[in-house]
Amino acid sequence: MPRISIDTKKSLYKPIEVEIDGKILTVKRITHDIIQKIPEFDERVRNGDLLAAYDRLELFLGKHRVIRTLDLGQVKDITQFIITNIVTQEREEKNVSIPGDKASQ
């Protein structure tokens, strides 16, 4: 019978990293709770609360003093980079068996 096994402590994906002034920050696990908060921050930004853009970035990276030193354009670029890489990220081949893949049967 086909099966997929998930270990929530281990990721099938390579970590996404952001380097700011030599400091490497790793994107946190994107969970249901984080995803639910994103629209709230997006709405606040649309309504002119530009500080919400920094708060949204901290959802992904955690609170780091260096984030508050970025200009708004940099915050936007980093956020876009993270979202693009979350959506298009490839699984590490060595850790994945794709359900239905004949090679894994």
C-alpha cells in the first residue's frame, strides 16, 4: 500500500537563508499559524502601516535587531525572495520518495 512518512522535526527542504551585513538568518518553519498571520500584515501595509512590513519579515526570520536597520525597499526585496523560494523550493532528492514513483517501489 502506498505511504508517505513525514517527520515534523526534519524538513524535506533545504533551509532558506538571508545574509544581512554578514549575519546569516534562516527562515523559520512555515506553519499554519504563520500563514494565517500574513494577510493581517499585508492588510496593514496596504492601509499605510509600513512598520507592518518589518513585522511580516520577522514572521519568517524571527526578531533580529538587524532587521530594523533595513530600509523599506530591502525589506520588500527580502520578503519577496523568501516567498518565491518557499513556493518554488525543490525537495532534496536524497530525502524524498515521491508517492507513485516507480523507482521507489
